[in-house]
Amino acid sequence: MASAAWYPTLRLGFIWDDHYTIEANAALHSWSWNHIRHDFQTGLFNDPQGADFYRPLVALASRVDYSLYGLHAWGYHLSNLIFHVLNSLLVWFLFLRIGFPARVSFLVAAFFAVHPLNVQDMLMVTGRCGLLGLLFSLTTLLLLLRPERWALALSVLTFSMALLAKESAFMTPLLFLAIVFYQRNASLRPVLWRLGLLGLMSIIYLFTRPAVGAMWPAHVPLTLWMKFMVYAFPKILVSYAKLTLIPILLYSDRLVPSGSHWLFFTCGVGILGGWLWLRSARWPFFCFCWILAALLPPTAVMVSKSLIHDHWAYPALPGFLLPIAMGIDALWNSSHERWHQVAKGVTVLLLGFWLTMAHLHVAWRGTNESFFRWSARFSASEAMQKNHAAYLAR
């Protein structure tokens, strides 16, 4: 299903950041010790301080691709497609392991596979940061749910790899807590052991990566972030929920929603979370926690740049899609045959709609010119307008 949605990306070239991180990156051309060390000492854009994007595992993956495909972009896009297929399978396995019904788990994975909200990461090879980060985060969660000691030891390795792919992997312990809440049968001691190990690896990562301060922009004080979480973040959650259901108008550098009616959204989200907690509504509260945990990491960037990106919702998608899958499963379990037909119709309709939108967005935004032109058409972001103008001036 995922390959059916994203195979057109195999015909794309290098786009936007790819020109800097792959085509102009001569360090990818060799497997010498100095070049591999370079991957772990600099950012993707060869910043000596490792600021902005310290993601050495992504550089290593691109180095492997260069060894296999040279500068033929289709090979890099094939690797990204494989990563996304693996993520879809891992979502399926994880939800089964958590305890959701087989049909629900399959529907969440199938919807996740074709959903176009991740179109930017599939258009750009460099977007594999999010793909790889989620790949190792989901693997870590599956390992943490196993009782064997070897699985616990291996989870430390996969969590480390998730952090080296994208710093948003810090969400993994929070996702694990959401799972523990849903299952409600785990003893406290194993949970604390697992959280302690993940916390230790997070501390080691923070103090060994170059430019530790790049994790949190220096001009974003904690008070400003807290104000953002009250005034803007609830509305952003609602925006992502709408984009999940109707992903028609997708583009890069989306402006943070204005503060108008902030009280309505803040109170609404707060009341919903509190009500789910008091009602002990297991799977709805699990969805709520999963979405919050997945979208917390990029909030510092949201504040510093006043922008949100559609693809930041990639790890949150399973949480947004689970209620839809649960609703369809309820119709399917009805004793009336007509509701079975409605469930089948809704499933086919959603899969077809999201699959079509994925294909259309690849066609609309599949070149440098169309990528910038499309986003500049809808985004008032100064950075995107400058990128568009710079490309036209070439």
C-alpha cells in the first residue's frame, strides 16, 4: 500500500536541501575514517559546530546510498520508500503488540502508509531524518514491550540510533508511558528501569553532541515557550487534526495560527484531556497522549521561527488515525449487514482519497521550481518567499 502511494517519487531528482546535503557534500564520496568522523562532528550542512541539524545517522545512510547509486536520485528515493514501508509495518506490529484489535491495527497502518501529510519528507531525500527517526523509535517501543533482557539492551541501541537520526526521538519515552497507561498491567519496577535507561541515553546524547545549545534556540526563553503552549499550541493540534482528515492544501513553511480565539481552543483541548483522564477512557486518552508526545519536540522551533511544517505530524499520525480506525471497526462489528457495507465504503473512500492526494502532491511539488512556487503561493513566510525569489533569479 505504501509503495502504491509513493512510487512516483522514484522519478524525482534532488530537491531543495538535497543539493547541499548530498550533491555538494563531497564527504559522502569516501568511507575513510576522517569522513565518517566528519558525519559525527558536523551538521548535515557541514556546520563545524553541528548546529541546526545534527543527524549523523542520516549522513551515514546517504553515504551508503552514494556507494550504491552514485548521484542517481532514484536510488535515494527508493531507500526512503523502504524506510516508510518499514515504518508502516512497525505501526501495524506495535498496535497489535499494545493490544488493539487486528482490524484496527491494520487500518491504522494502512492509512498511515498512504497518507500524504508526509509528502515533503518523501519529496526530499533529506527528509529521511523523520523517516529514520520514527523507524528506530518504533523499534525501540516494540523492544521495550518485551520482557527479555536482550530486548532491553537492544532498545538502548535503537533509541541511540533514533536520537542520531533526529533529535525529536526524545518523544520515545513519552510514547512508552502512553502505552503503559493503555495496557495498565505493567509492574512499576520494569517500567522505571526502562525509563531510566532511556533517560541516561538522552543525557549522554545531550552532552556528547556538538553544539548542545542547538537543541533549544538561545532566543527562546522558557517563559515564551510556555506562553506559546497556552496561546498557540492547542490551535496547532486542531490544525493538524484537520490536515489529517482533509490533507488537500499542504505546503511548507505554514505560519503558526494567530492567537485569535485562543481561549476557546486552549480550554477545549484542556477539558478534553481532563475528561478523558477522569473517565479512564483508555484508547482515547492513549491517542491524546500519543499526539501530544509526538508534537512536543518541534515546539521550540515553532516558537523561534513562528512556523509549522506539515511533516512534523508524521510521528503523530498513528494517534490521529486511531479514532478513525476504531470507528470503522465499530461499524464492522455491528450485527447489521448494512453497517458492514458502510465500513467497507468508508475504508475504500479514505484510502482512495488519501492515495490520490499523495499522487497529486508529488506531481504538483516534484521539482525545485514547483516546490518553491507551490509553497510561496500559500505561505507568507519570509524564508519561503526568499527561497522562491532566489530560485527564480537563477
